[in-house]
Amino acid sequence: MSSRKPYVRKRYWNEPEMGWYERSYFFEIWRGIRITGGVFLANMWKWMTGRKGALTAYYPEEIRADYAAHNRGKHILTQRPDGRPQCVACNMCATVCPAQVIEIDAAFDPDDPEHPKYPSRFEIDYSRCVFCGLCVEACPEDAIRMVKETPDLPGFDRGRMWLKQDELLNWQPKQDVAKPYPAAGAGRTRGAP
Amino acid sequence: MPEIFLNGQAVQAREDQTVLQVALENGVFVPYFCWHPHLSTAGNCRMCLVEVEGRGLDIACNMPVSAGMKVFTDSDDVKAHRKAILQFITLNHPVDCGICDKAGECTLQDYHYAYNGEPSLSVDAKVRSTKYYNLSNRILLDNERCILCLRCTRFTHEISKSMALGIERRGDVSNIRPVEDRPLGEDPYSDNIVDLCPVGALQSRQFLYKSRVWYLKATPSVCPGCERGCTIQVWHRKPEWFVKSLDQRQNTSIARITPLENPAVNGPWICNKGRDLARIFERVRADQPMLKGRPVPVAEAIDAARRLIGAARHPVALVSNWGSNEELDSFKRHLGEVFVHAHVKTDWQPEEGERLEDDLLIRPDKNPNTAKARELFDMGEPNYHDGTDLVLVWGEGYDFSRIPPQAKIIFLNSYLAPENGHADVFLPLSIQTERAGHYTNFQGVVSKFEPCFPKGEAVLDAEALFKALEAPPRGHT
Ligand code: SF4
Ligand code: SF4
Ligand code: SF4
Ligand code: SF4
């Protein structure tokens, strides 16, 4: 025989506490209408007298300046000191991307043994990107980041919303990469006499 | 038949077997790098350590079975030592998987996750080495990634017999190097070492940085390079990874070709020609039916061909030995009565400098299906005479000047060629990577190939085309 008490669900919400004033409905509704209407009329008055009223940004002509520092806006490719991409075209970002919008062509540079594989084309389709930031997390080279500013998204043709490598590299170029180049601490070399 | 105990389970073994062979045969996986079923036993990677009761740890690949031995492949001791061996193997390994073409199908990666999973314990900087050593015009060697398993050197000594690779110096400064005067570039089987290498040390130049392997899928196929008919895998992009912005040709082109193991024909190897099939299949294609060089719709061209066939009194056919069994059968069934004189045409002649024959795989006839074609049709050049009024040429490689001038020509070809425009009727055909079928090799072994890519709109499958040509022409002539 079990002597446990029956389970009682814990109440973690508050009961609404309303006095007669709230219950009478009319006063609270009137308060709401007054606030909304007041702001509307004030903005309307400013508008009619030629000043800017509401805080709404007239996107895309106007872009708001107060994005949070961690807003995932637009991708950038970080650069090595010589201005070439830090990216090694490993395709980790393209593989992890849930929207499959990153496409990379890799090329071989025999003259740079520290960085022999580099992207010859690196493109992101902003018509399908969901701005999840997984590409940034997946990158082993700190080669792709997202900055808070948004890309120039509006367009009339979704086929033309690919961001190409030149823009990814030149929009806010960043060189303070977490993974230094060339890599520090090289050891002995085999085969050297 | 000695009986041995694998992890407590009694299994039967043959006297000449090693413990590793018995274990793999009985579904007990023992990891290994340097051992390979078709090469001699080197026993240098130490990865296949197992524990034998009363005898301690030893490598399974070099341990003959003896009756009643009790082998443990997964004891705590074995696990601990495997971990230590992986630490040791990766001591100077660069782990640059991000730029390594083997990543995704790398034995070292797989074993690391299965048996080790820990970062390197070493505090010393890694020993560096040559990153891109030019082994031949086909293969690059990354000495940093090499784990010195010696599969590649054993392959050149035991299988291809070119003796082209050796090892120089000792300890952590030893390197795989080509032997002087034995260039690997002249070994027609050299690319097999790229597949054999358990890590990404040997890299095919063709495939270098072309694609990550997880974007690709393999379709079973048959190499048409010679009458051996080695079974191969054609690797091409998975549809879910098709590129949308980059060059669209990536979606429908061959990324690489690897052998498909087949004990009846080629074992686990193929020759370098089989790796270069893109050179044959990715020539400019013919995709437009034509009447004397004038582009016409498919139906019109088929009608014209049927009229020519219906009107001919002494027709001759030249049958392609690149046709599949199904296509050759279809020709025989549907057009065999009209074309009483049907001769096998040799589409592809050996190229200059190409190896003609050896005792491993390469055969002198450089066409895939001569065996089946010979069964159904006559060999040798047809006897043209004044009455010859129609010649049907199926496939490339025939000199049109041998055809008597009064004869009409129906030409079926897959590639762009000047002859296409000279034929009275030209019909474009699909190629091997666009259809399914079978080839019969010179030993009579039948192997199948499957389609990898879609074919063009006006491109026809020969099997269906012959059926369409059989019906009498519609309307009046
Ligand atoms: S933010 Fe997400 S959806 Fe956009 S490119 Fe990166 S991984 Fe893909
Ligand atoms: S951006 Fe980073 S994850 Fe993407 S390919 Fe380049 S190096 Fe790899
Ligand atoms: S050989 Fe394997 S473990 Fe080594 S870098 Fe290449 S993929 Fe990574
Ligand atoms: S190159 Fe590859 S196959 Fe040759 S010894 Fe090194 S790891 Fe083994």
C-alpha cells in the first residue's frame, strides 16, 4: 500500500488580482485608448508640422542605427594580413547550413604552403539564409562572421540575392582573426639535412 | 580445422589463416591501417593488437591460428593500447582535415572517433615535412599526413611491379620517396595507391580540392576502356547538394572514378585509364538530330531514317562495340532482318603510347563489348558493292570515305564530329553515364552500369531507337 500523497501540480502563475476599478472594464479601456490615441495624435501633429514623428525607420531608405551588438545581420569573410580570405574552403559552413545556401569553389595555391586551399568563389544566397549563425559556429578558422548591420536585402529578383565573395570580403574588412596566420609554433622539419 | 575462441565464441579456422582474417571473416571487426587483404603483411602500424590468453598482446594480422587459442579483441588492455597507438600515430600528424581530400572517408578519422576521441597528449611541436611532394603528374604526396603504413610501396612492389616507391631515412624523419629511374608516372596502375592510402597523404591531382566527399555519391558502372570491363564507381554530386549559383556543370559531371571491388574481374584495382573516363565522356556532345546537317525535330529524323531503311535493297550496318548487351540484342531483334549484313565496328583504337596488354588487367582491345557484339554479328570490314544503297553507322571511329558514294548514310553518334553533318540522317545517342545496361567482358563475365546523369531532350537511347526504326514508315514514301 502506498502512502504517498496524490500529485498536485505546482502553481507557478499568478492569479489576476483585479479590484472593482479594473473589473468595471470601462476605465481601463479608456486608459488604453488614451495612451495609443495620444501617441498617434502627437506623431500626427509633428508630421503635419513637418517634423519626424514616430521612431519607425523608413526601411530600406533608412536603416536603424541601434542594432544590438550581437545581432546576426550580414556575413563577412575575415582576412589575412595580406588581404586574402582566411577561409580554407573546408565547406564546414556549407555543410552545416540548414538552408544549404553557402556555395564554395575551392582552388589550390602551390605558392603558399601554409594556406594551399582557398576559396575561388564563395557565395551566400540571402533569399534563403535564415540568419541562424550556425556557419559562424562551424568555422574552424574564424573565417566567417556575422556583423550586426543588415545586408541590402530588398530586391525584385530572388535569383539575384547572392552575396558574392568580393562583397563578403570588403564589407567591413576584419583582420583580428582568432586563429593567427601563419600558425604559431612550427616544429622541426623532416627531410631537412 | 583448428578451432579458436574469439571473445569466448568458438569459431572454425583454416590452418593457413591469421587471427585477423578469422576475426574479419566471422564479423568481428579489428581495426587496422597497414594490413590489406591483397598485399603482404607488414605489421608496422600495430593497430590490430589483440590479447591472447596466456600470451599477452600481439598483432592479429601476423598471428597464425593455433588450435584452442583464446583471443580477445576488445578487452580493457586492448582498448588502452589502441588508444595509445592512435596517440602515437597522430603524434606528428597535422590533422588538417579541413583541407584534406580524404576527410569523410579517412580511416584515421574514423578510428580516432571510434577508439580514441582525445586530443593529443603531446606538448611538443609537431615535426613538419614536405606538404606537397610531386610524385608524378597524377599524384601529390603530403609527407606530414603519411603514417608510414607502407601500403603504397608494397603495392608498387607486389601488384603493379613498378617498384617506384621506397622509404628514406629512419624514425620520425622518414619519408616516402620515389625511387630514382623508376618514375611513378609510367606506372599505369599508380592511382590505386590513392585509394589504398588509409589517410590523405596521397592525393589525386584530378580530384584535388574538387569536392568534399560527402557531397558525392557513387554509381556502379563498368569501365569501357578495354575488354577487361573492370567494375568502377562513378562519383558525382548528390542531387540534394546540387549547386545553384556556381558553375552548373558541376552537377552533372564526373568528380572521380574509383574501383568497385569485383573478384570475378578486377579485384580491388583499376588502371589509370579507368580514372580518366571524364576525358572520353565529357567531350562536346551532339544533341541535335539532323538531315544532311539541317537541324530537325526528333520525330522527323526518325521518320526519315525509317523511310531510308524501308526503301533500301542492299543495306549494310556497322554495329558499335560500345553498345550494351541490351542495345545489341535490340538491334538484332528489330533490325536484324533488314540488315542481313551487320558487321562489328571497332569504335576505339589504342592511343599512341598507351599500354596494349599486361598480365594484371590491361587488354589489347580498347572497347568494352566486343565479346557480345561478336556473338551476334559478323566481324571484319563489310564487302561493299555497286548495289549497296544504305549504310547505317552506329558509333564513332569509322572513316566515312570507305562508304561507297552512292549509298545513303544513317549515322548514330553521341559526340560532336564533322561526319554528323555529312550523314543523310543523323541521330544523337545517349552515353553510358546516361543509361543503364550491361557489358560482357572478354571472359564472358557480365557487369552492369547504371545512369548517373539525365540525358538531353533530343538525345535517344539506342535500345528504344532500334525498336522505333523497325516499324514500317508511316504514310507514303
Ligand atoms: S546564417 Fe544559417 S542559414 Fe545563413 S548562411 Fe549561415 S548557416 Fe546558413
Ligand atoms: S568560412 Fe570557415 S567553415 Fe566556411 S569554408 Fe571557409 S574556413 Fe571552412
Ligand atoms: S588524413 Fe585523415 S585525419 Fe589526417 S588530415 Fe586527412 S582527413 Fe584528417
Ligand atoms: S603515403 Fe599513405 S599508403 Fe603510403 S605509407 Fe604513407 S600513409 Fe601509407
